[in-house]
Amino acid sequence: MKKKCLFVCVTFAVWFLSGCIETENPVKTEEDSFKYIDIQEYACPDDGTGNPYVDQMVRYGDYVYAGLQRRNGFEPGCNSQVLKIDIATDKVVEIYDLKFKNNYSIVIVDNKLYASNPGSSYQTGDGAIEKLDLTSGKISTVITEDILGGSPNQIVHKSGTRFYVQVYIEYENVPVYEIDFDNGEIIDTLEGVVNAFGGFCYDNETERLFVSEWVTDDAGVKIFKDNIKIGETVSSSMTLPPSSMSILNGKLFLTETDYRTGILEWMKVNGESMGKSWMEISSDAIIREDGTWIYVIERFGSDKLMRIDPENISISGILYEVNLEQESNPVDIEVLNPDKAYVSLQDIPKIVIIDPKTGK
């Protein structure tokens, strides 16, 4: 299964009923624009914008599962949904309605989809992590906010039924827990993590967990193995905290920001220092990989997609830059094959279809 490590700056959430509906949402093309899947019909009716706020996508088999936050502005709105999209036809073939709101993260392991739904970031008790059995369609609750003591945000699979979860308790108080999703038991709390606001990434080969630390006097990457911290915090070249991470070819790639300046850099997953090369990017950007290339998605105001050679982190390593629709706020890319990829746009009710070789 492809590794995906992500971070989303603002937390929102979701509710899940289960559905099994094939809808009429053919691929559309606007003149001088991209082909796209229209998802306006899945918006929360109370919002009035016609936008369901699509976020993370995960490809699993012949389908892409896309999480919908279904917000009312920046507040939780309707219960979250997950769309099941047939990548051969680009049509939604099933809709799953969750029991909680404001979807943040989805992970699929062994035919089970796990979704974190933090509800409101300003209160505890309205969110949970949910499990969707993709065989039976049954939805159940893994663990609630009342047990976690805060809002569940990013989820990363460790092994078996063990997962790491980023939990937002309050501003600058964001710990990381190891949780057994089979019984909803908190196994461990990573000691030394103060503010994992930038998320984390797990490498199956080295069994190392890389955590973004945002605390001012110790910002950088904290490395753990068997939940024990290794060495000192690895600082950024410009002392910026990481905002997203992705692993490819034995390297951990990071976007870093203070929301004034942004950079892209890397480190070896078996090392304890940053690489020698880095490049400037937008101050609000995230990183993804497709097994060969890395992609930087520049968000709010930039609305740009870049494909970059992982062996050349510099301006000359940019294979292309594509401007997406203005004020669209792209948030994720899922490369389906060498000729096709989906890009989710959070501020416009579309999933754009592109050729990942050209970005068009």
C-alpha cells in the first residue's frame, strides 16, 4: 500500500451513514479549463455554497475514496461523507455517511477505511475515529474524543491494528498517541512531543516515526523508533517547522513554513540531519509522492501544482508548474496511472482530472 503522510492547516470533520448509490456526475470540461468531476450535489444543504469541501483522497484497488468535510464556512456542518469513485468511469458509485463531522484524515488498511472526524476544534466530545468495512459497508466507532481528550486529526498506520494519531487538545498542545484500532485502546503517548501541529510520517523500512515539532524553541523533526526518541531534534535549514512530509526512495521530503516563508527540503530516513539542498516554495504548501516523483501543492492564493525530481531539490529540478483555478485551494493529488491523476480542490466543488506527466 502506498505511503501517504499529510498535514492540513485547519481542522474540520465529518458524519457517516452508509450508502450504496451510483450517481449521475459525468466528467465535465469548461472551455479553456480542466476536466473535472462535479461534486456540488454532495454539499451540506445548510451551507448555501454548493461546496462539500473535498479534502484527502486515497486510491485503493480500482477506486478512489474521497473525504468530504461538508462544513458551514469554517464550522462543522453536516455529517462527513466518503465518496467511492470508479477510476475507469470517473463516477461516484457509492456514498458513505459517517456519524461524526469534519473529516480530517482517511487511511485504508486490509479493506478497512479509517476516518478521523474531529468535529469542532474548539470543543471536546463531538468527534471520533470511525471504521468503514469496505466489504460489508458497516460503519463503527473506533475511539471517541472523550477517551482521547482532544480532537483526532492525522492518522498513520504503523503495523497490524496499531496506528499513530495526532490529537489536537488546545493551541500548542498536540500530542501523538499509538492506538490499537481493534479495541480502541491507547497504547502509548510519545514522550517529548509538545506540539505535533505539522503532522508526522512513518517509514515501514526503518520503522521510524518522524514527527513535526512546532514548539518555538525546539522546532524541527523528532525521530522515534519503538516510541523512543532518537537523537536530537533535526532542525530545518531556515529553522522552520515542517508542515507536511512524504517518504520516497529512502528520503523524507518536507515542506516547512512559518506562514511567511516556505521551503522544501529532505533528509535520509536512516539519518539524523537535513540534506544539503533545499528550495523556496509558497508559505502554504504540502507534499505528495507517486512512487517516482514528488508533487508540491501550493495552496491559498497560489493554487499551483509542481512536479519535482526527487534527486534534484532545486529550481532546475522542477519538471513543470501548473496554475490551477484561481482561489480553488488545491489540497491533495492521487496519481492513478502514468496518464491520469485526480486533484481535489477544497474551495471549488470539483475533483480535477489531469495528466500527471504534464499537469494539464
